[in-house]
Amino acid sequence: MTEADERPDPDALLAEIGREGSGRLKIFLGAAPGVGKTYEMLKAAQDAKAEGIDVVIGIVETHGRRETEALLVGLETIPSRVVTYRGRSFPEMDLDAILARQPALILIDELAHTNIPGSRHAKRWQDVEELLAAGIDVHTTLNIQHLESLNDVVERIAGIKVRETLPDSVLEKATEIELIDVTPEVLQKRLREGKVYVPEQAARAITRFFSRGNLTALREMALRVAAERVDRDMLDFMRGHAVASAWPARERILVCLTSGADAERLVRTGRRMADRSRAPWIALAVSETGGSDTGVEKALALAEQLGAETESMSAAGSRSEAILDFARRRNVSRIVVGAGSRVRRLFRRPLHEHLIAGGEAFEIAVLGGGGTEAPPPQRLPDDFSIRPYLLGILFVALAVPFGFLVDETLPLANLSLVFLAPVLASGATGRVPAAVLTSILAFVAYNYFFTEPRLTLTMIHAWQVLTLGFFLLFSLVVGILGARLNAQVAAMRLAERHTRALYEFTRKALTATSDYDMAWTVVSQVRSSVPVETVLLTPDATGRLAVLAASPPIDEIDAASEAAANWAWRQGQRAGWSTNTLPSSAWLFVPLITRERTEGVLGVRREAGGEPLRAADRRLLETLVDQAALVLERAHMIAETAEAQRYSQTEKLRTALLSSVSHDLRTPLVSIIGAVSTLDALGPSIGARDRAELLKTIGSEANRLNRFIQNLLDMTRLGYGALAVRREWLDLADVVTAARERLKERLEGTEVRVRIAPNATIVEADPTLLEQVIVNLLDNAARYCPSGAPVEVTAERREGRLVLAIADHGPGIPPDKRDRVFDLFWRAENSDRQGAGTGLGLAIVRGFVEAMGGRVTVGERVGGGARFEIGLPQPAAPQFAPEPPDA
């Protein structure tokens, strides 16, 4: 055992550190309602209170059971908050009150409960997560049928669709799980006694959900979940405390698949052992060099079909040590291994003997030869090539004349070094058998041509025998090591290729934005990584699977393949080629499953004339399928997020618009109605001065209302793209004068100073849009300009642009708000003269200016105040001929 093996697992230590500072979650788990989860939780709470722990009840449902209610005595209860929904009141746990109270331990019943709409979280388990994050310990109860992963199983068993579910990750985060278990007979007795439901409900429940068969199945699921949790806790403890030896608390079988053994027979035997022991089992393919073996790959595929967990590993050193190390890490109790062929056992110590010698803590099952039937005829492996053997012969043939040349020209003491070169070259380019053959040929050639007597295989001196013996030994070692190094380099290149493929897949997926881009990324990357043709099918608007992307491109698949694709999509299992479901399909369809849904199916098939998929390619394909599911889920989440943002923005605009209509448009209407009512009520009794004042108010508020409505209409035109720009040459002074005339009443008491440079007198713009821009800016300046202070309008041509500026002497706009001042419905606060308007005026200014190809900015006026500057592109001003005197 190495020093590294004695160290705790860093991941286990990090997980333990991550739990520090947060609360501890204990779940009282039961198979069905009525087993006594709440009762046991309250008993544990009373014991904790007796030990001096600050225990508080967040929410507990006793369902009128006297024994349970008796355990509430002495425990502080935080009152529930009342939530009104659809005219009815419902009690809900007061999360904020618990956080403010900060107890050491809180009791929360029914973890899978769905909160009433309007609560902070949709589910109670989310409330619990917030409490745990605040450092509060939580005790809670849960029935096994509420686990999301078991939802469909419960529906098939009990015929009831459980609506309230929670993710399995919540159960995994629990620090402790206590199983509350009673037999089906005891639970049915409690039902009849009215301890679970009222008698009328109990009678129906016994014949339906609480039947003996249903309770037995639910009880088995609860026991299995609890056992798996205990097993995981034990493995975490072993990794965190560097426990090297296996603790076979639970039966777990490891089937070792190596070349030369009857791998498929090993797999079937392992499956039968696992069935008899009702234990999980793992099929492990072990390679000394990282290469592939057809028989092992077929056996690995068979093991996967039979329900095993499949793993592959390359043993750079001792196979037995690698297997034993894997078995310790996975807490295996039994190792199944083949005896190997007799030929191999003649030349090397069998693997099972190494395992027996080093695996005292394990049960080693050795599977010998099979029965009396004749062994199947040996045939060459599918990847056999004669090229390495021919290269070895060629290397030795070239070494002979080179040896003669060296022997005649250089005083080399021992020519055997010349013949080690072809052995090393053969090992670096081939495999172990080719390297062994080259070693023997080099030994024979050296003996025949360069030892006395030459051109014979006879040796007359004892030292020659020793020299040639060492030469043969060294050449075999060099050849075998070179071949193994070559195979390991090939395996590393394959692993590097797979890693690069996953990296490229992830990188391209993150840059894709649309569904089609992501789909094309999936199919193209799968095809470039694995030698297969690829097609991606997703449900269309009608719910029917359709081809979204394919490489090479195809529009549709045949009927048999479509049936396999639909079956894989609906059942969530593989179908088609190389499976037992609809194998007539030329495609293998793999469902793309995420936590929320099945996104679609990915289909692959061998290219024309292509080789069968190797085990490494199959594992890479499985990884890419998982990544593809996440990519499509990301595409859906992006689309849903964009839709939610659009909806949120629409709601925001609608709310702002309603606010404007309800307040800013109603204000002038109220003034108009009040003035008209006064005129109507008082009639002739009103003096001429008062009558004139009321009529002026009506006119002023009507103009104000007209401006608001005009702004709304202009914003609608901008939003729907119905704005048509009509450019013509204008006298800028006339446009400014028209805008001032429209705001005559609004600008009363405000001096407007206009200064137009001679080169800006004639400009090209849309007269209507430019006038409205000036009107809105003057209106905004008058709103914030102090009484008696002027508003300054300046214009000049600068670098081919008209620069029109309107400045006031008001409070100005803070720098952090200047980017928002042109946003739709944005309103300034704390105006000094009048309330804020609709928030449309400046947004319309920006829209109109940009429609004319210009840009509007806001800054600070020298001396204080806001300064709005408009820049409009301008051609050279036309030259007008002077008018005749009689014109």
C-alpha cells in the first residue's frame, strides 16, 4: 500500500468541510402515512429538550391523534401565519418568525408539502434549505412515495399519481435518516382503529392505497432507500478516514473481464450470483496496455444489458493490484475471475492466484473451463494485423548486413547491441507477440552469423552460451517493455482524444444560442468524436418527433427507425440497433433525459463499411449523450428565461402605462371637469375675471392632456416601426418659434433665450419630428427650471453635424442616472415645481432623433443645470439665389 492510499479522500474531506456552518437535517422516513413518523420525531424532540437543546415546533400535523398530541406538551410552538388564497384562509409555517427566533432545533412536519401561492418558496423543502443555510438544525418527516425518482414506480404499483414530490438531492443532503417501519398488518390495524384516517376514509383506503400488496412494495422501497443511504455513508466514512480494507457490510460483486478468459460466461455467472444474493454487481474490463479486446467489449456490452454497472481500466503495472485497489474503493465483497487458458498458465502465474495471494479480505470466485463441450475454435482477433510481424522480420534482416559493416569498420567489442535495435524498434511499433518473435529472430541471426563457428547454430565456448542467453533475456525484456509502452502511449492518445472531444463539445455548446445551433453542435461533435452517423430528433409543436439536425444531413428516417425512436422517447430507454428492443432499426436511439423532462432522442448508426463501436467509443458516446441532454436543457432554459424576461418587461411597461394613465392623464381631466362644473353651477354669478381664469385653466389642461396623448401616440408609432421620416430643408428659427408657440402657456414666466449660429440657420430634418423633439425638451426644461431662470437654446454646425442644445438652470441630473433618463417611463424624483410626467417625453426624443440618424445625450450645464445635446447629420447647406426686388 502506498502513502497516497493511506491518506483520506480529498473529496470526502471537502464534503465534510462544506457541511460545517450549516444546519443538520434529520429525516424520519416512512413507507406510508400512519407508520409513526411524527410520533417518533416528537419523542426525539422531547429527548433533545431534556438534554438542554433549544427545540421549537415550526409546524406539526397531529391529525387528532391523542398519543401524538401528548408529546407536544412542553415544546414551544411558533404560531402559523394565515395565508388567504381564493377567498379561503390557510395556515402556513412562518419562515420569517423561525429565522428571527433562531432556535437550535426546529421540527417541521411533511417535508414534501406544497406551500400556498404567495409564499416565499413554492415547496416546504425549500423553506427547510433556507433554515439549514441559516445554521438551524431541522427534524422533518417524509413518506417514500414523495421522492421524485420513485414517482412513476408508485403510480404503477398503487395506481395513484403523487402530486407533491421533492428531488432526491434533498434526501442526499440529509445528515441522518431514521427509518420508521411497521408491518402492513400493524398499519392496517391502525387504520381500522381510526388512528390514521376517520373510519369512513380508512375503509376505502384499506381497499385502495393501503392494500397489503401496495404496503409491502412501498415498505421494500423505503428499506432499500435507507439501506443505500447507510451504504453510501459507510463508503464516505471509509474514504474520509483512509480505510484501505473492504468492509463487506453489504454484498457487492465484481466480475473481472480480461483477455483470454471466457468473458461472456463470466458475465452470465456474475448476473446469477447477483440475483441469488440480491446484490449490486460491477463488470470491470481490465487491460494491461489500454488496448481493446473484441471478446471483452462484447462481454461488457452484455453486462450492461443485464443490468450491471460497467467500468474499464488500464493496469500499467500489476493487474491484480489494480483490481484489488478498485475492489477496496468500491467496497466489493466478492470478486469473480476466470481461470484463463492452459497455454497462458504455462508461461505466467494466473491472475486468480495473484488475487488470492493479495486479497485476503475478499471472497475470490474462480470460474474454470466450461463442461465437457469442446472449446470453440480459436480465431484471430478482429484487430489482428500481420504488419508488426513483417516489420520485425525486416528489422532483423537489415541488422545482419549492418552488423557485417560494423564488424569490418569499427572495433566493437560485442555486436549483440546491434541486434537489440530491431527488437526495440519492433516493440515500439507493434505488440508483445511481434516483439517476442523479433527477439527470437535476432537471437538466431546473431548466433548464426556472428558467433564462432559462423554460419552455424553451434556454440563451442561456455561464455558464448552465457552471452547468448543474456542476449535473449534482455531482448525479450526490451521488446515486451517497448510493446507495452507503445500500447500505453496509444491508450493515452485515445484518452486525450476523448478529453479533447468533450472539451470541444462543451466549448461549442456554450457559444451556441439558438435551438438549431445547439442541435447542430450536438450531432456534428458526436460524429467527429465517434465514427457514427448521427441524427437528433425532438418533439415538434404537435408532440411528434421530427429531425432537428443530422450529420450527414437527412430529412427523415424510415418507419422502423421512427418506431424505435418513439419507443425510446416515451419509455426513456434505448431502442434499435444493438439492443433487444426493435433491433430491426438501423439506428440506435438513446433518450436525452434530464431532471425535468426527456428533451428528445439521439440516433447513431455505423457508417457504411465502418467497424463496430469499441468499448471506449461506447463510453465516450454515453458521456456525449449526457452532455447533449444538458445542452438541449440549456437551450430550453434560455428560451424560457427570455420569454420570462419579455413577459416581465411587458408587465413592467403595462404597469407603468396604467400608472401614467391613472394619474397623469387623470389630473388634467379632473381640472377640466372641475372648471366646467364650476361654470355650470355658478353660471352668470361668476365674475368676468374668474370666468376668464376658469376658461384659461380648461384650455391649459386640455393642451396638457393633448401633449400626453400625443406622446402616447408617438411612442406607439415608435414601438410598431410605423414612423416614416420625411427630410426637407428647414429654417431652424421657424421650427423653434413653432415649438415655443405650442408651449406658450407652459412657458409663461420662463424666458427662452435662442442663439442660432449663422451656419446653422438652414438645416435638413423632418419638420414634424424635430418640432416635437424641441417641444418635449422645452417642456422638460420648464418643469425643472426655477421661476425666473432662463432656458437656453443654442445651435451650430460642427464637423458635418447640427448640434442643437437646450439647457436649463434646474437641479440637473446626477451622473449615475443619466443613462436611464431616456428609458421608457423613467421619472425624475423630487422635482421642484411640478410632479413628474408620464416618463415618455425623453424616450420619444431619443426615438425621434435616432429615427433621423442622430444621437441625443445629456450632461451638466456650466454653472448648474441639465444640458441636452442633439447631434443630427447634415449635408452641405444649399445656396439660395437672392429673390428679385419685386418678389
